[in-house]
Amino acid sequence: MYTQSHMKDAYTKKLWDIIVVGGGPAGMMAAATAAAKGASVLLLEKNQTLGKKLRITGGGRCNVTNNKTNSREMLAKYKGSGKFLHSTFSQHSVADTVTWFNERGVELKEENEGRLFPVTDSAETVYETLLTELKQTGVTVLGGAVVTAVKKIDSHFLTTTRTEQFRAKKCILATGGTSRPETGSTGDGFTFAKTLDHTIHAHNVALVPVETQERWVKRVSGVSLSDVKLTVTVDGKKQFTQSGKVLFTHTGLSGPTILNISKQISELLETGTVGLHIKLISEPDEGSIREKLTELFHAESNKKVCNVLNQLVPTTLAKVVLRLANIDGGTPCHSVRVEEKKRLSSLLFALPLTITSLLGADKAVISSGGVPLTEINPKTMESKKVPGLFLIGDMLDIDRPSGGYSLQLCWTTGFVAGSHAAV
């Protein structure tokens, strides 16, 4: 499927129906959809192979979409962009995505919070399915094609790489944002869109882990907490709360809940010292936690406190909490003093951390910003400024949480753009 160098001359002379710039999930879906409708399609990818970021998404398992078949509930996850996306999703919904993959032999399974993964637990399954679709629909793929400019000359688009120029009646920009730049997402498409008279909203990393001041997190790296309550503060004043799953890392915190509030944290970091308190157990207040500890320590009075506290929190985290409370883990439960129990209860109710920064683009799941939706036709993904130009996926300024929503945006916008560009 990948083009040999001696064949490039023929491709530079041809007037293609459509050139797709960017071979990620959105670009592949757009190219295959357009080709299936009879269009001649050239897909240009700067890397030697397609789908580099797709193959590492979801920890290499690929969170294909989220099982929210109610369109109103699904669109609400895209925050202020839901109204814009209504007509887009009416053409290719979550159910359509599931059907698309099922018909091509990819069975999906549902996990926490509606996340859908291939039953193989491998992104390679999704990747190979898309490659097969490109081949079967007759898409011409040119890898190692680093695009340097996209211009519209009269009624045609001229796409320039480092060594060649290609012409097409229409062009689909699917170059992604700026997250995980090592995969090729370096914001090239924003430059092309800007030269074509599009506005670009400032882009930054989004859905990204946070770094903490406390170094003890390294001792609990890999520990995951489910359904805990987080309280975020600035200079000691409460800003908001969020509940969900949290993962400790070598340098701070990650996990779905942290990723989804990272943009808010980024904004708060500019206003003061950002604190984050984790409620480690579900009791409603510190008093209830002290009562629970008292009952537990009484029932296990002769055991070491470190071997009892792990009934409430993971063992490695229990050791850290005891150290922070200045309690010797070898102390028998019956010997834990009242003031020690108060300190322990306070930490279990609100384990304090100080957020110092967000990690960089190399750790971000997506980037924020991009082309404003006011410049895009939601029914077709075509530019309102440049007829024949389509923009999809991470090119668009659409905020969304983790959990399969980013890939669903790729499938939907790619399908819609490919369908209408082929007309």
C-alpha cells in the first residue's frame, strides 16, 4: 500500500479528487470513507507508517469510543461544542462506530465508565483494521511525506512536501494537535490552516498528568485509587471537587479524573498555590473516620498498625500515611494514642498534595485549542472560509474528557468529511 519512490512522478502529475494530510485515526477514516464512495484519494503521512499515536493510545489497548448511545448524553461530554456537533454525530454516532468495527471483525468490550476497547486488548487490532480498509477501498498512501505547505490556487489545492508537489480538487487536514510530538503531532496543520486564512485559537496540552511538590509519591507510584473525592484549592481556598479514579506516578498524579481536571488546574496555577486533597475513605467526616479507626484498632488490638491500616488503603500508601502522621508502623493498635489517631484521621479524610505543574506535551493525551468551530460547517466539516477544505479531529477547538471521546471525535468528523468531500 505504501508508495515506492519511482511511482511518485505519476502521483505528482495526477489531479486527485482528495488529498488527506495526516494519517492518524481521523485521516484514515476520512480517506477510506471518501475512497469507498468512489473518490481518488491520496493520503500523505509524515511518518514512514500510519497511526503512530493510535498504536499507543489507551496504554496500547486503544479506547475506541465510549458506550453512550444517547446522543444528548454523549454530546454533553464535549461541553460547549455539543450543539455544533449535533448534526455531525447524527451522521456517524457511537452506535455507527461500534457497527463499523463489528462489521470488520473487531469485537469491543465495555469497561469502567463506558469505555470500549477491542476484546484483544490491543491497539494493533484497530490499526490493522484501518489499514485493511484503506487497501480495500483503494486509497493511495504515501509515507515519509513531510508536508511543508498547503495552498489553494484557483479551484485546486497544491500540497507541497520536501521533495514533491501534489494537486487535488479538495483537501482534508487531519494533522492532529500538539500532544505527543514524538508521534508526529507538532501542530503543522495549524500553520497550514492559518495560511489559508483560518483563525487559530491558542493551543496547549490538555488531559495531562500533574506534578506534585511532595516526593513521597514516588514510593506509591503505580497505586490506583477508585472513586475517591478530590478537593482542589488555591491559596487554601476551595475551588471545586471531583470524584473518580486516581493513579499515583513517579512525579505526581494521573488517571482519568486527574486528566479531566488538568485544564482547570493549569488555569489555577496562574493564580496562586494549587493544593489537592484526596479523601482516601468514604466516611463523611473526620469524626466518623476516627470512630472507624477506633473500632478497627480495638478489633485488631494486638496487631501492628501498619498491618491493619492496609484494610482501608493500599499497603504502600498506608506506610506513607503513617509516616506523614508521625506514627511508627510497628506500633500495636492498642498503643496508638488519641492525638496520633486524630492526625491519622485527618490524613485519611484529606491527604494533602501541592500541584507544581502539568507535565509536557510528551505526556498529554490531547491538546486544546485549534480552529474555532464558527469557521467550520458542522454538517460537512468543510471550511466556511475556503471551499473544498475540510478540517477534522484535533484540528478543531473542541474540549473533551478522557474515556474514548477523542477517538470518537476522530471517527465522526473523519467519516463526515470523507463522505462530503467525495461528493
